[in-house]
Amino acid sequence: MREALLVLHAGRETNRRTAAAVAKRLAAEGIRLRMLASELAEVGTDLPAGLEPVPVEDRPGSAKGVEVVLVLGGDGTFLRAAALARPCRVPLLGVNLGRVGFLAEAEQESLDEALDAIVARNYAVEERMTIDAVVRSNGHVLGRTWALNEVVVEKSTRERILEVVLEIDGRPVSSFGCDGVICSTPTGSTAYAFSAGGPVVWPEVEALLVVPSNAHALFARPMMISPDSEVAIEVDPTGPPAVLDADGRRTIVLPPGARVELFRGHLPVRMVRLHAHPFADRLVRKFDLPVRGWRGAPSHPEDAADWEDIDHGADRDPRT
């Protein structure tokens, strides 16, 4: 039997009703759902025996063998589901039931279209780069983690600023006091890094972003560096306590003098695409950007000829 994993923001009654309706629709098409046991207990369905959702644990590996991970919720729910899907190389299809939902491919009003695509296997899959992080202290590895959006090294108390040294490709670049340092993927460029003043990066661009947060320094601008570069953030041994935060979901306490090493993740996250819309359209729609007055580029042959004349005007004899 075909299977899909459903991950749900179960805190709203409307979301729970939507999940029950999805389970019925997919069961009618011969696709059985897996659901996290805690979420399934809140939803409840009246499906025939053998077609009811199968409860699974909230751990990596729960998505093994399914065709797709269907996410009903916002970006937080999507990031939680990514931790289940990534180890199994299963693509995620997000349906936004929250506010912005930048990671989601579909909105609630287009849920039926998304389900049709799952049933027909009519969708494309793209890979998004991730970040792997290693924390060291006194030469020992304290922990490892990863992120789809960003890894943040930040102070854990308000009283003092965090003193750090930033290293790229084995060479020191700058030292400064700050609230934190964000290392982001292009996918995360519209999240925390954007709020801290970083640039928006198109998903097709492979790069790492380094964005200091509230830094006390002349040179503390956001930097976009090679995706194959290695970034290290060294925490002052005499400074305040700090913490590493990955996607707002996984944390590692950083003792004074800790070293955080960041680099391209060894596993990408696979995401379902239903339409080939340009990223600019998604940006305008999700951020409600003003585009009134846009007239567009020339689209008629005679317009293209006019542009060609303008391009070559400097080569003409001014007497003609």
C-alpha cells in the first residue's frame, strides 16, 4: 500500500478537522497515512479498519518508506517535519495553515490541488542545502546538529554582550561584541537572517550567509560566502554564557571558550514543487510587497527591435 506521513500543527480545531479530511481523502485513493502518535490521538478519524492512520514515534526514521511527508501548519511545523524527512531522503509538501508560511508550497484553499498531485505523483522535487554544525571545547566535541534555515550563536543572558572571533576558511576575519551571529542558508535568508538585516537570496543560489546581530563593530556587515567555505565562531573564554540554536528547535549550551564550526550539510532537504513559479512571485505574495505600477518587459517583436536599435545607437554615424 502507498503511504505518506502527515505532520500537523494540532493546536487548532480547524487544523485537526483538516487533517481528518485529508486522511479520508487519501484513504479513498489507496494511500494510508502515518501520523505522530500524539497528533493522531487529537485528530481521530472514522476510517474503515486497515485504512486508519498508523501511529509512529516522533524520531528520525519515522518517514522511511513513505512517498511524501505532508505538512499541515506553518514554518515551525515544516521545520519539525524536516527533521523526520531528511534522514530518509523523503520530500516534504507544505500546506500553509499559519500566517506567512514561507516554506509551504500550497495554501489551505489549494489543499485539494496538492492532494491531487500526491495521488497522481504529479510534482517535482528540488533539493535545498543545509548547514551542519560541530561544537568543540578544549579539543573535545560537545555536540553536533544541523539546520535547514539557520544556525545561531547567541548570548543566553541580557546583562553582557557576546564577544566572538569570526573565522572563515581557517583565517580570522573579525572580532566584535554582539547579541549573536547567524549563519543561514538561502532558504533561511527570508527568516531570522532577514530580520537581522541580511539579504534575500534566491534558492537557486548556493551560498552561506553570515549575519552579525546587533554587533558593536565598524566591520560587521552581512556576508555571502562560498557554499563550500567553512565558518567558525569562537566564543570569548571570559565572556557570558552562550547557546547554539538550530532552526529554533535544537540547542546546545556553549561554555566559555567554545568553538562552533559550520559548513554545508552532508544531506539536503528535499521539497515538493507543484508549480514552476518564479521565486519573485513567492516573495511578493508572502511578504505582500507593493508592485503597483509595474509595466513589464517588452514582449512584442517590434518592441524587441526597438531595444536592439537603442543598444547599437552608439555605433551609428551622427550625421545620418
